[in-house]
Amino acid sequence: MAAIQLQATLPSLPSGWSAEKDFKAVSTLSQPTSRAIEAVGPHFLAHARRKRHKRTFSEDERIQAASSAKKTEDEDDGEISEPEDPMLLQREAKDWKTQDHYAVLGLSKKRWRASEEEIKKAHRKKVLKHHPDKKAASGQEENDQFFKCIQRATDILLDPIKRRQFDSVDENADKEPPSKKEVQKKPGNFYKLFGPVFESEGRFSKVQPVPQLGGPDASREHVEEFYNFWYNFDSWRSFEYLDEDVPDDNENRDQKRHQERKNLNARKKRKVEDTQRLRKLLDDTMAQDERIKKFRQEGNKEKNKKRLEKEAAEKAAKEEAQRKKEEEERLQKEKDASDKAAKEESKKAKEAAKNAAKKNKRVIRNAAKDGN
């Protein structure tokens, strides 16, 4: 850095200035205290390290920087990397289509959950370790086959369309449904074992988030929503990744069209089989779901209750109608008896009146005879 020098002459002191007269003490120093002092701190430690290893400043800084970088690399490896399978390292680049791209990058535990940033980070770590130039510098065999596998895996997993195609056929990400024996082995196994299965299947759903299986205390509405969602599952899963290679030779167009039709039919067949597989999974799950059995029992109980209530109401109505009929018949009989009695009474009264009239006539007639 350039320095600027200025030459200036200080003014002379006033003629009347006096050190004793113009000096003013503001305060005094405190009494001194004896203390033990030790050399500590990062700078002293760096000095001691250089002395011990007989390094210069530049040598020590370079070695420390390399050590820090190695430590950071090891920490990052612990976050995303996995132990490398020796068989995986021997793969041929030409067999890229059958390789496990996530395993190649050390992401076999994350798989479809791995973010784009994690894929890029894993790629950088693998490249630093397996780059042909680095192998050559360290005296290893110059074999770039696995390096090409790394590049292919990264290209596929960073392409959204190609990654979906690979995820569609990634059997290592699938969760096998449990057997009935495994479910019945321990109470609560149904939810513990089937939950991850549907979580894995849910990655193919066009609709997110996907309803979860829930637990034994889930409401009827939740359970019905879960099964309705899965029986009407809208999946983006496809099977292009398993297509056989189509020849690029323009001279053999018939064979090219034949292979394309063959691939298309194979995709449709796999899609149908996958739909049937999911349907069977749902049927098996529902058959073992104790909540469904409980809801059906409650439904049957409610139906029986309504049926019994209906039968009781019909019986009561029938009995009431019978009672009314019997009451009407009784009243009619009483009325008929009363009418009959009144009629007989009237008849008797008429007969009595008639007899009385006859008797009066006889009396009058006899009285007339006696008067004569």
C-alpha cells in the first residue's frame, strides 16, 4: 500500500507557558497488583505448534487448511454417504440401466425422498473420490467405469422426467405388505406394518398429501376417506424405463416401429398389473382392518335396532288397530243389545197399553151391561 508523507512544523509553545503552572492532574493510578500470567489463546497455540513441528507460517497455514478441508469432507460424508459395496464399484458403465442410481451416489436410504441439493452434494463427494485423475495421482488403476456410472446416475436423478421413470420401477423403495401371520403376531402390528406400505405407495400419487392409514382410534370418517382415496387412486407411475432399446437405424424403420409397439404394449400390461396389485393390497388390508369390522358391527347393530323399532311400531299399531276394532265391536254389541232391549221394552209397553185398553173396554162394557 502506498504511503503519503507530509512535512509539517509544529508551532512553538506560547512564551508564557510553564509546565508546573499549566499541568493539571485529573486522577491518580491505582496501586499495582501482582498476578500470574500464562500464555494462552489460538495465536499462542499456533506459535507452539510451529515451534514443535519446525514449520514456517506458510507451511503451517497450508497444512491446517488441508486438515480443516478433510474434516469438513468427512463430516459431509457422514451426512449423505454410505459404505460402498465392492461389487458396485466393479460395475460396467454400459450396464447403467440395471444399476441402482441411488446406491451409486450413496443415497440408497433416502431414495425418492432425496432433494436435488442432496443429489448434487452426493455427486460432488463421489467425483472427488472416484475421479480418474485422482486415482492416477494416488497410483491406483486408471479405471473410469464407476466414474461413468456416477455421471449417468446424476444425469438421470437430476432430470425430473427421467427420475420419475426410474422411481416408478425402483423396487428397492417398495415396502412389501406383511403376511396375515405377521399382522396377527402382536396387537397393533396391523398399523405398524401396513402404514409404511401405503406411505411408499403414496409417492406415486398425483394428489398430495396422501391420507395416512391412522390408528385404532381413527374416526369412521377418516377410515372411509382413506379407503375411498386408495380405491380411486390416481397414479403417475409409468414403465418407460423398462423399454427395450429402439434401433436408431433409419434403414430399418419397420423393426423400429415394431419395437415401439412392443414397448407400448408392455407398458400397458405392467400398468394393468400394477393396478391389480394395488387393488389386491387394498382388499387384503381392508379384510384385516379391525376398524372396518367394528364399523360393520356397529352398522349392523344400528340396522337391527331400526328394524326392531320398526317391527315394534308395526306390532303396536296392529295391536292398537285390533283394540280399536274390538272396542268398536263391543260398543256395537252394547248398542245392539240396548236397541234390542229398548225395542222389547217398547213392545211390552205397547202390549201393556193394548191390554189395558182392552181391559178398560171390558170394564166399560160390563158397566154398561150392569146399568141396563
